[in-house]
Amino acid sequence: MDTPKLMVLRNILLKDKDTLQIQDVDTKNKTFNYSLLTSQSTVPFEVVLGLFNTSIYFNSTNVTISNSTWSIQYYDDLTVDITNDLSTRINAPKFYAPGTKLVPVLYKVTSYLPSTSIPVVTFVNNQWKSENGYILIASGASIHNYSNPTELPDFFADEGNSQISINVTLNTTEVTRDFILSIDPVIKACSGVLTLNSTLNASSLFDNLPEFSSPYTCHRLINSSNAITVKVDSFNSSSGQQLTITDGSSSLKKVSKYFYEDVNDFLYISPVNKVLVTLKVGESSRNVSVKAFFDLGTNLHWKGNIVVSKDLTQSESFWQLIAEPYKVVKVHFQKISNATVTVYSGLQRTEKVFTVLNSSDMNANPVIGGNEMLLHIKTENRTENINAEFESIPDGCDHESTDLIGQWSYSAKTSDTNCSCSIVPYLPSSGSVQQIVLYLDTITLSGQDTLRIESPVSLEHKEVAKFNTSVSLLQVVAPINEGFRVEFTRTGNSIGSQVSIHYKTVETICGGDLNTDNNTGVYSSPNYPYPYPLNALCTWRGNAKNKSSLITVNNLNLLPGHSLTVKSGSTSMKYEGTKLPLSSLLVKKGEEVDIQFSSQSSSSSSATGVSFTYQTFDEGETIIGVGGAIPVKPNVSSVYMLQVNSSNPKDAIVNVTVTANQSDLEASLIIYDGATPREPVLKYNRSKPVLSKNNTIIITYKPLKPNIIFTLSYVKFNCSAWCQNGYCMHPDWLCNGVNNCGDNTDELYCNENSTTPSPQPTTTARPEAQDYSGWVKSGWVPGCLAIGILLGMILYFAVPRIINKFRGRGGNYSRMGDDRPVVT
């Protein structure tokens, strides 16, 4: 025979020690044998090439009957049809006799997939090392010649063609030719080849995913002349959903990034210009947003130059910098314009922001970070390139930094006893930088190890913080001309301590001018309601000139030695600890106000700080008296702190009357039942008096409509009875169905069917809180019982006579009590 033949052995099942041997002999009597010896092995199909004279030998060890099965098909045209509507695999021909010719084998794959799917051919295994052989895969207009076994890109079938031809041409002089091809269906709408360039510089990969009831696969091959960046904006891993990114064009390569859990805002910068992105979509979950970008990011290792061209099509770029092992990243920017650089302390934007540089900072000292760093450079109206140099520098124990921003990390070693970092930033010749903010990212202390922070560095050191337990996410501030010294001291043999800090210089972290317009400003310690920085000194100043102001502390949580001080004229108030002040501060018209927050006492813990409001009004006054009119003007904003004159705050309260003809006054006129706006609003009715619960009220008026006519007056109400909680009890409160006291004292025993008399206001002194818990354990109990029995006997005999003597007499209370005596 001049032409070699093709044999296809199917469904081979060899049992026991049965063997199947194929022998081929050419015209020169050269013999080549191929044997199947595997016990109980099933091979889907085997392709066997015979050159001239082929013999098949089957040997069974069972003398009676063999359990092995196999079949053979013999072809002259060397073609095999493979049809499958799901996935299939094609194995390389397993046997061929030595020769000198190239022998072709043609596989015809007919696709019966639905119109929504296309087949993709990928290499699953490759040990094919033929120098002269090749594999040609074609489908319609799509053709690829796999002449180089090291480059095996995935093959996407032509969307308009249902057939794929796979032509394997073998050099019969070679021996090792082994490969496996996999043919898999993918969804057409989210699969295929995508080419990015300066014109098409970005594309969404998996938008508008189809809604199928069963899982499916999306498969994208992205080509580009430059680096490819893949941004995973969101990915939901529920329902078995999977996302993989592979550098290169072949699925045979190792997966570069595998997403097995939910992720948001993940940045992958490929080192090559071809990337495979595969999404296995779950049954119900579709929450996926993945984009590919042309020339958006670069990944640098150990050292390199950062160049953002002025001709770059993107308005932003990302640079992932990775230093050498046990070293840190150092980046030095040259002067540029119209740029902002956000520096992250890791490779992702989900990491902590290390610092943000503007154009004026680019010619400053280098940025020194940890072992990894991400730069996000945003530019607009570029007229020049952005240039920076990246290098890896040693991370020594004793470190001194004069940069405007920087980072220091340290892990305790066996040989160390202490280690320090001095931070004395270089003072720029121009600019308004005044303070250093030191961020304690991670402080992990083992055993009795301590971390001490001092400022200033020169002259006399002052301790501003000291830690002997692990802390994180705290800040310490200092003036830029004083700097910091961070000192770690190791005691004992523990080596688990770690310190990671970074710092930046800023103009200020707090303080400034108070708003003097007719409105309300809310101010707070830095970071409120999160922990405030240690060693901070913040000053707010306000000069309302022709305005009055009301200052109210709303929240107070300060460490020992830290305070908020308010000064105005001859008044100075200092607030510390956690107990809120009972009264706001009303500042007279024209007086200057200084408010200062200080955390300059050394501490080892954290607190949330303080917040306060600063309100300004056209008029304002503190009134102390027993009654009279309050001079509120219709079209002028005003504030009044009204206190009735009394030796004891609980002995008198305010009886206030608002008279007006318009119903919308309540929105403009607010009365607070207490000495701060933190207290409840006192509800009032026009022309009807209303009674407070405290001896001081605050009245604010800000006209929302012009020419609202009303009058406001008050009178002192002297208390003769009190609720159990200490509030003054007015007689009208008794059994009126309203819990006026707040502890329901005024509504006790009001059931008309009750045999217990209705409550009467006690004329004894105000109830004071006492602790009777110890009495139960003492010997007073028997004594009290004896006294009670004796008093009961006296009342039994004496009360009837007293009742008869005073029968017919009675009394009543004045309806709205004031200074007038009760008429009897």
C-alpha cells in the first residue's frame, strides 16, 4: 500500500490480563508494535495509523471465555466525524509506524448547540513535541495554525458556522506526539475575542448577562498592543459563581487570579498583552461587573521608571509597585502640573489611603511606604509627561525621615532591645504646612513590650502617648517644627511585636473661624465620632460683633487630662470627662469667643471626643427674675435664657404665656424646657399658660415669615409639692390622665373604684435619692415593725376625734400657681 490507513478502535475494555497488540510491517520488513495491556481499562476511542501491512493480535488469559470487548473501524480517507451537543475531548493519535512522510488526520466536529452558544476549542494537555507536524483548526473565516506547541491560544468557532475542522498533521519520524483538545460550549453574548487599542480603550465584559435557568459559561480573550488592566467592580460568588483571569491566550496556562468569594473594586494589571477572563455563571446570581482597559495600569517589581505620557488616552492610570523582599517602596516624583496622586498602602484601592499628593507636592521629598504600594494618578489638561522613579530601599531598625510623607514598619527580632523612628519633615520654603499627622496603623505588642511617642524630637522630649497593649487606627499630631520620635522597647524574650505607622503633613486638622451668620454651625474634635488624635490643640475663634451667640456641648467623651474650654469676656468654662454640662453658654452681643479642644496630656487609650453647636442671633439676653415680659421683636432673631430667681433650682419653675393670632408661630418660636437645646421642646398653646419642669428655659426665635405679632411673658411658680423624681408637681397635674411628672407619680391611685384616696401634693421637702439597700440586712427591721404597731394603735384611737373636730372645714389650690398665697 502506498497510502497509510487509519484504524479507529472504539470501546476498548480489557479485563483480567487480556492484551491487544497491533503490528505493522512496511515493505522493508520493518516492524512496529503497539500494545494495550491495561487491565479493565476503557478507552473512548483510539486512532491507530498503519502504513502498509497491519496485523491485530488479541490474547486472552481465560481458556474458556474472555470478558474483554473492543471494536475496530477502518478508513481510507483518514476522517472521523465527531458530533456532540455538550462537551467533548479529542485525544492525539496513539500509534503510528516510523516513516518519512507527514500523515494527516482530519477530525470533523459538527455543532448542534443552540443559536445562543458557540464552541470553543482549548488545549487541556500538551506533550506534543513534533518539529515538522502541526495542528490546523478552522471554522468558517476563523483559522489558526498551531505550528508552535508553546503557543496554544483558545480557538473560538465562527459564529455563523456550525462545523469545526481539526487537521492534525504528524511527522512519522517523531515519537512523542500527545495532546488533548477540549471542545466546550460558551454563551455567544458574553464570549469571543476582544481587541483593545487607543480607539477602543475600554470595554465591559459581562454586561446584561442572559437569564437562563441553568448555569453557563462566558469566555473572553482580550488582545492588546499594550498592558491590559481588568477591573472587577463587583462580583457575587453565590450559587457557585466563579471568575478566573489567566495571563496569556491559552487555558492551558496556570490561572493568574481566581475569585472564590465576593469582591468589589479589585484591580488586576496583567504583565502581558493577552488575557483570558472566564465567568461561570450560577443558577440565580448575576451580580457581576467586570471591565477591561487598554494601557490603564502597569505592574513594576523591585525598581523602575513611572512615566505617564501626556498623549495617554486615559485620564487616569494605576501603578502597582512591589519592592524586593524585606525592603520598602520609595517613589520620587518630579514636578508636574494638573495631577492628583492617591497613594494606597497595598496593591488595591480597598487598602488604606496612605496619602494624597497634589501638583504642588510632586517636587517634595520621596514617598516611602511598605513593601507594596498602589499609585492612582489622575490628570487633566496635560501639557507634559509625569515622571517618577521607583526603587526598593532597606527597612532598617533605626530610621529617620525628613520627607513630608512616609511610612515605617518594624517587626521585633531576637537581637533587638529597642528600635526607633524619628520624623522631622523638611520645612518647605513656601506653603502652609503646619502639622504632622501620625497614623498608628498597627501596633501589636507582645509580653511587656512598649511603644512610646514623644514630641518634640529636640530639646526636652515630652511623652504624648505610651502603649503597652495592642492598638490600631489611632492618630497623633504635632507641629511640623517639633516632629515625632517613635520608640519601641523590647523586654523579655517575646518576638511577636509589630509596629506599622505612616504619616503626612497637613495645613491643619481642626480649628478655624466660627460662622457668625444667622445660622447654626456644628463643630467637633477631629475624626468625630471616631477616636480623636492625641496631642491635638484645636482653636476656634468667633467675633459676632453685633450678634449674640449660644454655645451648646452636644456630646462629650474625653480621656483624663483632655478638655474643651470656652472663653468669652470674663467667662471661662472647661468641660472634661463624659458628663454633659447642664447649661449652654449665652454670649453677649459683641463679645469674642475662643473655643479650644486639647488632647495634649499623654494617654494610652482612645475616646470619641466632643461636638458642639454655635448659634448666632441678632439679639440675646440672660434674664433672671420672678416675672415680666420678654422683649422679643417680631422680625429680629433672638435667644433668651430665662431663669426664675430661687435659692434652690428645684423650688421654683417657669410659668410662661405666649399670645399670638397666627397659627404658624410654632415653627419660628421654640421653647426648650431646660438650660440647653438638648432638653425637650416645651409645647405651648396660644394665649394659654404652660408650665416648665425646670427653673430655666431657653427661648429661640428666628422669623420664618415677616411681621408675626405675638407677646411673651413669664411668672415664677413656687413649688409646694414634688414628684418622686424631684420635679416640681403642679396641682393641675393630679389625675389628669397625663404623666406630667415623668415617673407617673401624679397619676397614682386615680382609679375611681379604688379605696385608696387620690394623690395629694406633699408639702414636705423635695425627695432626695437615698439608698435603703443596707437596711434590709440590719437589725432595724424588727424595730421598725414594733414602731409601726405602736403608731397604728395611736392612730386608731386619735384619728376619729381629730376628724370630728375639723369636720366641715376644707381648702383649695389656686389654679395657676404664682407668688400669691392660697386663699382659704
